[in-house]
Amino acid sequence: NAGVTQTPKFQVLKTGQSMTLQCAQDMNHEYMSWYRQDPGMGLRLIHYSVGAGITDQGEVPNGYNVSRSTTEDFPLRLLSAAPSQTSVYFCASSSRRATEAFFGQGTRLTVV
Amino acid sequence: TQLLEQSPQFLSIQEGENLTVYCNSSSVFSSLQWYRQEPGEGPVLLVTVVTGGEVKKLKRLTFQFGDARKDSSLHITAAQPGDTGLYLCAGVSGNTPLVFGKGTRLSVIA
């Protein structure tokens, strides 16, 4: 029972590089979201999706893109990495907006 | 943006002590969730409260939702080192996505 799987777990990027953080869930959840967690800032919502083909911006969307072509996958793309994007990124899924959110183990990203 | 303020930000106590952490907002929430996060892991749901005034118990943890559904508290009785972690409250209001507080980092010393 995998739940929410994020890859990679650790990544170091140089400023200006691009990359995609992967997120997959096997619970057939419609609702998926990406958060970043910084010291003293809690979890801040980057982007979310209420179903395949539908995405929307959260609190801190700048510098990130998402797409939702399938129910299972919700990748997060960093177009041109900046040191300010150094953070721990969490993907979460839930059956509906207000129900329990299941989180992946996170991706620790460092941009140098 | 609905804000959830959690207090205290940090708490360090001895094993066996009791503690309460708070989650407050000026907004009304249709439901409020409490999560615990351990180092290197994602948050895990502890409880969801939905009704104003609701009290839920999970072993030594007692959760309360305020009558006006704007605040919540988590009380731990006889804290143990295994309770150490980051406690996050998260609320749902209207059509907005789940919004999280900044968390209370609890350390229980044996």
C-alpha cells in the first residue's frame, strides 16, 4: 500500500536549472496539492488540483508549474531554480477537499 | 487568505507534564484538522473536528473545537517522549483549499 510517493527525496540544483518533482498516489483521490515547508513558516500551498485536467494556484505559486493529466500523477516543475526555492516540498492527496490529506515523505531541495 | 495562528511556537517539557497548544483564527472554519509531523516525514492526521464545541479524545490527547468554530486546542496529558514532534492545525473554509498554521514544535524530555 504505497499511498503518496514522491521522488526524488533529495536534490541539489544550480541556480537557473529546471527540474520536475514527481508525485504519484494510488488511492484514486481526486484532490492533490503541493506544499513547501520552510522553518517557522509552516506548510504553504503552491498549487492544487481538484481532478484530472484542473489545476489552480495556491498561496505561493510563482516560479512553479503543474499539470494533472491523470488522476494518479501531479508533477511540480521548477522552471528556473532560485535559491529562494530551497525548501522541503510535500505532495498530498485527499478524496475530497475537506477530508484527510495523505502526505508523501517530502523532497528536500537545495538550490545553490 | 484565512490565517491560523498557533501558539506556542516552541514547547519543551518534562515527561509526565501536561500541556495545551492552541490554534486560533478570525475566520470561521467548517472543519479543522490536527496533524503530527516527525522529522523527515510528512504530516499524519490525528483528528478532524467538525461541530462547534466538539471534543474528541485520542488516548492521552484531547482535541476541542471552539463553539464559534474559529479556534481549537490540543491538550496532552502526561506527555511522553514519543509525543515529540511538530503539531499542525489545518482548516477548511468555504471553497478554499486546506490552510495550515505554522505549527507548535513539542519536545518531551525523559
